[in-house]
Amino acid sequence: MKRKLTVLVVAALATGLVMNPSAMAADAAEYEAALAKARQILSDAESKVQLWTTSDVLLEDAAKAATAGDFDLAVKLANEAGLHAELAVATAEREKKVWQKSVPK
């Protein structure tokens, strides 16, 4: 059951990212919005003590892409960091509910 729920969450989030491409090239404002959203979700994950190591790397790569002027890539990477943060939050919430089942008796 846990695996099905995780797969469902991942599929839903991935579908949302794939189905939401912009028709025009991204700009600095879109990058800043994606970055702010990712940071807000990362803050939530951090408060649940469930950060993934990939999120910071993705945000660093997004910043490099933005500095180079590739805002399409920067937005994509910031959104992916946000996705990782959302999955980290989902993991924390699931673990909070089921951790007792993992304790040996």
C-alpha cells in the first residue's frame, strides 16, 4: 500500500510538471517565481527534518543557468528542486504515520 501511494504521488507530480510547459521562453521573473516556490516548499521539508540532498544541488545548478541567461533550464531545475521538496514532505508525513510499524518487536 505504501509503495502504491508513493508511486501515485510521484506520478501525479511528474505529470503536473510535464503537462505545464510554457509556450514562450522563460524569463528572470519566471525563474524568481519558481525559485521562491521551491524555497517555500524546501522550508516546509526542513521543518519536518526531511530534506533531500538533491534539492540544494538542483537550486545551485538553477542559479548557474540563470546567471548564464538560460532561464528555461533555470526554471526547469528550480521546479525539479520543488518537486524533490514536495516528495520529501510526503515522505515525512508518511513516516510520521507509519514509523511504529518499522520498530522491531
